[in-house]
Amino acid sequence: MLVNSNLYKKSSKSQKIRCEICANYCKIAEGHFGVCRQHKNVNGELFDESYGIVSSLSPDPIEKKPLHNFMPHTFTYSIGGFGCNMTCLHCQNYTISQEYDKNSRSIKINPKTIVDNAIRYGCKSIAWTYNEPTIHLPFNKETSLLAQKNNLKVIYVSNGYFSQQSINEILGFVDAFNIDLKSMSKDFYKKVCGADLDVVLDNLRRIHIEGKHLEITNLILNDYNDSVEEISQLCDFVVDELSADVPLHFSRAFPYYKMNDISPTNPEILYKAKEIALNKGIKNVYLGNI
């Protein structure tokens, strides 16, 4: 599938093209892919090689996303793909985001079938989840617009690493977001996730300003982002730059992928995080994976 020309730029000096779908802004040589391994330079044009290819389809309680304050007690039709625009060492879904065999595990599906499935299962929304949805922007945009025509809401469960170009499009068809704010440390984002914290914070501000429903998840790892100081800093960001009305989810991490040496997050840290958040004035605080 050829990507819309406003989401990439051609170079006048080389055969490389600059993908502008996410904040990596990959410069892709002819015949090669970007970081996400889904977008390819073919004869100087950007192609989405994963259009209509998904890894998983499932009706889920909306609280599983997690969204606790958006259409509670309803089901959402969850769609997952392959790949990611971050390289998190602790990825909890690494078998579809980082290390995967798309040829043997993929499901080919079209937007109408997804919408029909959601309606048949009695879902009130569709959710782009399990892996980073931004990297499948052409497919999830077409599907989402069709879903909305059929009175289904659209959910993005995302790391928030949007480009300026893509967030402009995404805000046009997404009704609710859960954004994974992994840490308030730039060093953590750079070394553990291969990304830039400031981009995520800017996109959170933009989502809030645009009036979209927003919930935030913070996956806490022992000895990495579990200090009282960092948890307090994250809560201060929510209260001071977003709103105390934004629900905050603290979630327990387990040893996965390239962080098999860590231990499962101490539940006492999550209870402490919830106490901090409530004391900061955040109105809705939830704990996950405990």
C-alpha cells in the first residue's frame, strides 16, 4: 500500500526517503525498511508492507486496554499488528513487536471485516492495541473511519511516539487514548526504549488540549523507574500540565525480552505509587497486573 505523500519526503540528493509517520523520522534507503520494519522504500516511494496484516483479533473488556473511564463495562474489538517504533528492552509483547515471524503468524483482513466482526460481537468500539498502532497508520485510519460511520468509537493504545504529521491525522479519527508514559527520565527513554521522552510529553499535552479522552499507564520496573522522586514527578506532570481528571494506571512488570534478569515489580511499590498519586490530587488511580 502506497503511503500518503504527506507522510514522507523524498531527497533531492539521494535515493533515501524520510518517513514522517513517527518521531524516528527514519531515512530509508532504496529497498530498505525503517526502524519499525513495516515501511519500505520502493523506487523512491514509501510503501506500507503490513497493510491489512494483523497478528491478533479479539473482543476484550474495555478495562483491559486499560480504559476505566471511557465507555466502562463495554467490549472493544482489539486489533494488533507487528513491529514497533521503539526498541524497549523490557517489552511485554515482544513476540509481536520485536521478535516475530510475520509470515507464519499473520492474519490478512480488510477494514469492512474488522468492523463487521466488532458489530457481530456486540462491541461498542475498536481498539488498536498489543503493538504500536502508529506504524500501521494507513490501515488503521481507513478502518477507523469506517468504524465511526457504523457508530463505533476508536481507541489507540500507544507509546505516544507520534510525529507532528501523524498526530494531526490520528486526532482526526481517534476518540480515546491510553498512552504508555514509561518514565520521566530522558536517560531511561534513550537507553531502555531508544526514544525521546520530550516527544511523548508534547504529544500527551496535544491530546489533552484537543479534548480527547486520555488515560495514562506507567509500567513500573524495580530499580529503573520506581523511585518516589520519579513517581512524584510523573504525577506532577499529570496534575500540572494535563489534569487531575486524567486517569493514571500503575502496572506491574515481569521479566521479559532483554530484561530477564529483573524481578517482578514489588507490589508494595505500586501501592506506594497509588498513594502518591492520590495525595497529589489525581482523582482516578488504578493498579494493574497484581
